[in-house]
Amino acid sequence: MRLWTGDVEQLATGFGFTEGPCWIPGLGALLFTDIPGNTIQIWHPGDNRAETLIGNAHFAIGLALSRHDEILCCEHTTRSLTARSTRDFKRRVLASGYGPHVLNSTNDVICASDGTILFTDPPFGVRHLDGTLHGYQQAQELDGAWVFRVTDRTDRPQPLMTEIYRPNGLCLSPDEKILYVSDSSEIHHKVLAMDVAPDWSLSGLRDFAVMPVGVPDGMRVDIEGRLWVAGGDGVHVYGPDGAPVDHVPVPEMVTNVEFGGADLSELFITATRSLYRVRTKTRSGRAW
């Protein structure tokens, strides 16, 4: 089943390492990060070009939109999760440590329909361990790499899952009853699934899909519950049962994806040095 049409279109290139695509309906534009460039970029459909929106972005990587129209930012050098207003881009800290210890290096973030914010915290931004360092090498203070929920205390995010070796990308099913998390390590290179309770406790950790080339990274779900996952040779699509459904080949290693455009049917793809787009036969499955 082919779920996309036309060609994969390169929208911009020449960056150090792109990540964090995030469609902002209020701006009618896509934001994404250039990690080594230390910037958050903005791409406008009308201009069909990218330009720096925020400089000195603290080596930001994952981005998401909150229910309060703030841009959620995972920052490597501050090892924090922050939020910036879409009006004046003023920055505030949401999570920076766990008790007396600083976080590892916040990596990816999502916001649910009830406003709950979840983020992953692998050590990719502080240690030369499972790949290239994107940040400043620092000591890891936590015992592991966890999936957290934001609370009202910056030093007390709630660990929801501590059993995944290198949690990276994350995504909720359309009904928000399943959380998907990618384990982006050479040991596992797989996507895991777990059940979400009304209080946001997680259970039933299980293997969902194994990335055939490279490691799974960022991901998004479509309205039919299919998972679109960034991989080493493009975007791999899996059905709700984990069965492979489609593959969108991309000439660079893909880091993350995002549905956007006027009807949320365009798939934006960050891939190493470039930003790409492909038109799909489906649309975003996020609950809000």
C-alpha cells in the first residue's frame, strides 16, 4: 500500500544536523532545529525557504506545540525542557533535574490533548556513547535514561518508564491509549509500545517494530493509527499491529517527521543536513 504521492521534495539543505520538525498552525509555518548550528529554524510555505528564528537555542533538538501555544524545546546544553511563547519567544524552564541531579539531555517531547507533557531523556547530548555528540560532553548523573512527565516542579518531573535503554522519539496513538517510544541504540534499534492509564501510568511494555535500516528516531501517527517512523534509509510506516505497511525512501538518514500543511496531510522530514516534504494520502492522527 502506497500512502504517499509525488516525489520527496527537498525544501532546504546545508545544515549541520536537522531535527525537531514542529508545525505551528498559528504561524502557518514549520519549525525545526539545526543542532550544531545552535538554532531553531522556520520554514514558510509562501517563501519556500528556511531562516533562523531563534539563535543561541541551547543546542535544541526536539520541539512540540503545547496546549498553551508554547513551543516546547528539548535543550542539550542546559539539559532542560523549556517552553517559548509563540508571540515573543520568551523562554521558561519546565524541567531541569530530578531531585539533586541534572537531567541527561532532553531529546524529544509531546503534548497530549489534556495538556500533559511527556519527554525522553537519553544521554545523547552529553556523552559519546551511541553516536555523535550533539552538545557539550558532561557527566551523566542519573542512573538511566527515562521517559518523564512534566509536573509543577522543575526539579521533580515524574518518571513514567525506566526500563527502556535509550528512549528517544515518542508518540501517542490517536485515542491516546498507547504510547510508542523508540529505543535508538545499536543494541536494540526498535520501537516499543505500552498502555497508558488515565493517570498516565504506563504498563505492558512490549516490542512493536524493529527498524530494518539504522535506528528508529522521531515518529508520528496518522488518523488510521499507523506509525510513521524515521529510519536510516527513509520513513518506515507500520500498521497499528506493528506490521510494515509502507516505506518512503529519503536520500539522507531521517531523524524525525511531522504532519503539517493546511490540512495536516503533508509529511515534513528532517534528515541530517536537509528538510524534505512529501504529500500523503492520510493526515495527522494527533488528538487535538
